[in-house]
Amino acid sequence: MADIHFLNDLLDVEVPAPEDGDVLYWDEAASLWKCKPMVAAGGIVERLVRASSDDIEVHWNGSAWVVSLTSDAWYVGYFDYGYQKMGGAGRFLNIYIPKGATIIHAYLKQTARTTDASTGVKSRIRGEKNASPA
């Protein structure tokens, strides 16, 4: 998809794209109107994994990896070595970072839904730049 420099080209009027907020644009390949968030320098983007097709849970059952696309859990760590073979992934779509932008800090905030007496959680977080995520 091309960079968004102008919102539209109606009657040869060029309207500059905003520095933050959302931009409505036409996706020619999908034949759909789509909305893309724009963030000003120093801005904050907060997005949730919206669809069940955008997350996955995996764990080792002792003899094979089990994959669930319908789990309501997204594991981000383990509290003891007996449970270290578990994990999850999420896909965050339609987050637009302007060309040439520098990301100084990025955070992923997880909220626990159960309690445990452990004092620490071990985890590994990875990201992937992919214009067409699976």
C-alpha cells in the first residue's frame, strides 16, 4: 500500500493527512474503505487483538505441540520450568507508522487474569515486521 500523503484528490483539492487521529482511505486491492490510525511524533498508540483469528495459544503436552486458535488465553511467560513450553502470539493490524519515523520506545502491556504466588515471570517477546501477516 502506498504512503498516505493526502486524504483525497477530489476536484484536484489536496487535503494533507493529519498528524494523529484516524484516516479513512480506499483499499483498491480489497475494494473496501478502511481506517488507519496516524500518530504524531511522541504519540501513543493503543490497540487490542480484536479477532479470535488474530491470536494463538501453543503448549507442549509431553509428546507433541498443541495449537489452539480458539483459546481465551495468551501466555506471556512461565513461573516454573515444568510450564516453560507454552506461549502465544497476537497480531495487531492496521497500525501505521509514517515513513522515516523512529520508534524510541515500544511497550506491550499484559494484564493477568489469574493469580500465582510466584515472584517473577520468565518470558521472551519477539516482533515481526510483515506487510502481509498470515
